[in-house]
Amino acid sequence: MSPKNQRPRKKISDGLWLVKTDDGSLTLFDEQVGETFHSESGAATESRTVFLENSGVQTLLDSGEPTRVLEIGLGTGLNFLLTAGLAIRNQTPLEYWSSDTRVLPVEILGHLELAKIAGEAGLIEAFSDWMSAAADSDASGNVSRQLGVVSFDFQRGDARDWMPPGTFDAIYFDAFSPTASGELWTVEYFGRLRESLKSGGRLVTYCVRRAVQDAFRAAGFEVEKHPGPPGGKREVLVAVSARSSASMLE
């Protein structure tokens, strides 16, 4: 997401800057993309509100319902860690599938102090090991791992070239903005994602641009705008499948 205000930044590698957000959590600013990985108004607050709460995943995990989540844009892993931490605390089975075009080095992830946000025993260490494996793997970048009730499957590469099996309770659409990653914000790709949602499942994202809303509707979603995180965006987007059979693109 693009920052609204310039905040103090610390350069930690070529093109990546560490940013302390308003809720005390940390995120990264990507100089090449010109955007932060999460909101500077509060990275952890954004993740909890936009993704866990608006998707219904928090309710499912709190109620002990086995849950499947697909994330487009793993980034720093913040959404995964908060979701997995909740699953571990509730001892609720979670299948988490994600993709991204790159894997952040473990040294970079270490700057984010993620254990302060998701401190469940062994989770941060396991995630760091998994990301190291993804970075060191062959060109396919596949990583499949298990930690207690949590299974994690990651694919390094263009999300459009990969669609995991089965259907999902929720999709976290957390790619960079349409300006930076316009190839993902299309009617065609949204239609494919809609087919991967269970009946009543939700796709959630931070972007409420009119063109994005129109694209989701054209792909067969019903679009709702929900209140954004405290101190952050005024509204965020929830998209629910309007049809469960033939694609709107046919």
C-alpha cells in the first residue's frame, strides 16, 4: 500500500527500508515499487482488521472450524503469522496456501520483530526455516510444511501460473496496488479466484478503487465496502461469490 505520510525510515538493504507504523509494528518500504508492504497507519492492525476479521477467518478459528486460506502476496508473512498464531492458540486445523514472486531473506524478516506480534512457541522459527527453504529451493519454489495444527504451502512465482487444489474459506488478496501489480487486478484473474472460494467464502483486500470494484463485479462477485482499520483507510473491500457455477466470463 502506498504511504499517505512520510515516516522515518531505516535502510536495511538495497531498495528496502524499515518503517515503524502507528501501532508500533514494523513494515517494509520497497523503493523499487514505491509502496509499503502494509499500512503505515498500523501494519498489524491492518492485518487483523482487513484480513482476519473481514474474511471471517477469525470467527472460524475461534469456533474450532477447520479453515482453508489462500493468500495472494505473502510479503513479510505477517498475515500468515497472525492467522497461524490464532489457529495454534485455538488448536484449530488451518491449511494456508500462498504465493509470491520473491522470498524475503531471513535477515530482512528478522528486522521486523515479528515474534512480538505472533509469539506462539516455535512459529517464527519454523516460518524462518520455511522461507529459507523457499529461497534455496529449485526454480519452482515449492515449500510444504506442517507445524502442529498448521499446514503451510508456498509457491514462489507469478500467482497467475498457479492455483492450489480444492476450495477455500477465504482469500487474502494482499498484492501490491493496481498501479504496481496491475496484472493481478483483472477480471480474468478475479474470476479464477472466485471459482476457488467455497460457497459463502470471502475475498478481502485493502483496495476500494472504483475500477477494482467493477472488476470484481464483472468476475461474478458481490462487492461490499466495510470500515477500515482504526486510524487507517476509511473503507476496505469484501467480495463474496455471487454465483457458484458457470463463470460470469463465459
